[in-house]
Amino acid sequence: MKKYTLVLIIFFFAPNLYAEREFHLVKERVELESFQSIECPDSLNCFVFTYRYDKSILYKSTDQGETWYNIYENKHHLNKDSIWILFHGFAVDANYLYHTYSDRAVLEKSTDGGYSFERVSFGELSLDENNQFYHIGYHDNKILAAVANRELVITKDNWETYKIVKTLPGNYPGDFLYFLDSNNIIMSKVYRKGRDLLRYDIDKDEWSEYFIAEIEDPNRPKDLFDIYFVNDSLGFGCGTQDTTENEFYKSMIWKTTDKGKSWTEILGELHDPHTGLLKIRFRNENHGIAVGDWGMIVETTDGGKSWNYIVPPNDLSGPGTKVAFAGEQIIFGTAYGGLYKLDPPPLGVEKDIIKEEKIKIRQGKDKLLISINDKKYRKHKIEIFDLQGLKLNEQSLSSGGGTLFQPVRIDHYPSGAYFYRISVGSVLVYSGKFIK
């Protein structure tokens, strides 16, 4: 018995090394399906928003993308619905989800995790058959904004009421928008052209320039197509640069540390396929993925200092490539291909990880008192296991402001030995044992 327990403990804390990273098919595409969006609002829950000729379909996974099941269908033609071409799906969290459509500027919202949706229309704006919502941004599940051809629609009560704002003349925002805070919205200045950003102050009803990119060569513009923020200040953007040579496009990535007020170029390369980059996501400040059409995938594990090109399976070498992180798991899809997971990078690839001496554990009568001294913006995961490796508790906390203190209750555990471990992303940084 002692020998068997010892083996369990050694296996539990052994590094999980990958001889070779592989893609794994986790969901086949049904005929005529188009995967429009992949959203993973937390480390477990993921959603795939799907369009199939006459219906909108929502698939959900609760195990980091390993298995999927259908939770919602809307057969638009059967319901004689004039709006039926699903454009994108968005998830603020595991309960608040949204549909947009190519037919009109309407929204559908769900507050029960995608099991039902309610349509929201916006008067004359929604009657224009040549208009649509390109993107939804949010501060939380009450304060959101959606951008159409020349309108910005804002709500502070999850679309029960709303305000429609005209964008500045000559501007056609659409690729993305994000909130600086609950009152200020940032969006692209011109749809799919350039990198300039506009700011809208909701209370003052006022537009202003937020970031104006320096034009290096007007014949070879650099376009920003997507932005993702790791925390309130640190963000990454991706896009393309037209080389004007045989329709080749460079892959472009930028980094900001001041909420998008200034940007530093960290990637600008020509690589086959020459499509540029359309979507970027980061799991933490170090590990990120950017994708483009026809199999363009680049990855960093050092915060953008270096990038590696990943060759995908043939099924991912198509249009409409998407990527999302479910915890450390990486999920890919295309409009007309299956869903795949890619093995995470080997343990230890993340640079400048928190040192062990920065973490202190003290056991009290009814709790573990954990302090973490980390000035970087990172998410720390604390886990408690019994001797058999069964996880009893998991908590997470975000660093960035000095020393953090986190109590973990243990008074309800039976007497015996237990293990704890603290990890950042896929890297185990601290582990130990306690007796109750």
C-alpha cells in the first residue's frame, strides 16, 4: 500500500513532457455547417456558434473543448424568419451570450447559457437590409456596445434600453471595439483600413482621436484587424501589411502596455501562406496564438519576443480560421473544417515565471494562508488534492499589485494528508503537503 501511494505521488508531480505536439480532432463538421465563432469565456466552458443553411446552432463544451453537445437550434426558415444568416457569436461569460446576423442590425441575447435567445431590434436601424452589427464589445454583462456601418449602439442594462450614436463622417468602424472603462469605448477608425483608433465618451457624447498610426508607406498600409487584452493595460493586436507584390501580405502583430494609447510592432514577416493575421488570443502575458486564413498560425510563449509558425492539418487550412483558449487548452476551427485541439507547449517554456521563494504557505487551524508576491500580471491557480490525486478545491487569483493573500479553508476535510500546488498557466511553480 505504501509503495502504491508513493508511485501516485511521484506521477502526480512529474513534468508532463511532450515529445511532439499534435492536433486532435474533437468535433467533426456536419455537412453544410459553418463555424462562425469560437468563444471560451472561462477555462472550462466553450461555445461554437454555427450557421447551417436554414438554422443557427450553438454547441457547448464543459471540459475544455474535449467533447461537444448541441444546446440550441433555431430553424429560421421553418419559423418564416426573414433574418437567418448568423454572422458572429459572442460570450461575455458562461451565461450571457449574443448572436449577430448578416441580414440586419439585430441582436439575440441569452442570459441562461445559450439554452434560449431573445431577439432585440433597434427601430429603423434594424429595418435597413444593407446594415449589420460587425462586433460586440462589453465592459460587463450589463454595459455593452455593438457597432454597425455608421452607428454605435450602447446599453447599460443588457439591451433593455439603448442609445444609438452616429460615428464620425467618413468612418466605417467594424473590426473590433473595446471598453477603456464603463464610460469610454475604443474602436477602429475605418473598417479594415489602417490602425487609427477612435474614442467615444458616453457621458459627454463626444468623439476624439485615441491613437493615430504613423504612415510609413501609403502604398503598403498596415491594417489592424483584431485586439485582445490580457489585463487592463497589456494588449496585443494583429493584422496585415499589403506588400503590393502578387497579393502577398505580411503577418503583423503589435503590443500595447497602456490600453492601446501606443503600440509597438513585434512581428512583421512574410510567411507562406501570405494571408496575414485576422484573430489573436492570449492565455496569459506569455502564451499567445494568432491565426489567419488558409492555415496561417503563429505562437509565442515569451510574450511576443519570438514567434513560431505552426503547420496545421489540412482540415484547418481553409477560410475563417478561429482560435480560443480554454485554460491551457488551445482550440482551433475554420468556417468549413472541424474543431481541433493542439497539445499545449511543454512545461517550462514560459519565460520569467515567478520564483518559488515569492510564495509563502502557512497552515492555520482551519485554513491555509497563502501569500504570493508577484508584480507581474498573471493568474495563479491554487489546487488541493487528496492522496489518491482527487482534486478537492481549485481557486484562482490575479497578481499585478504586489503581495496577494489568499486563505483556503481546510476545516471541512477529514483528518489525513493532502497536497497543494500553485501553477501559472501550464507551469507548476510551487507544491507541498500538509497534514490535518
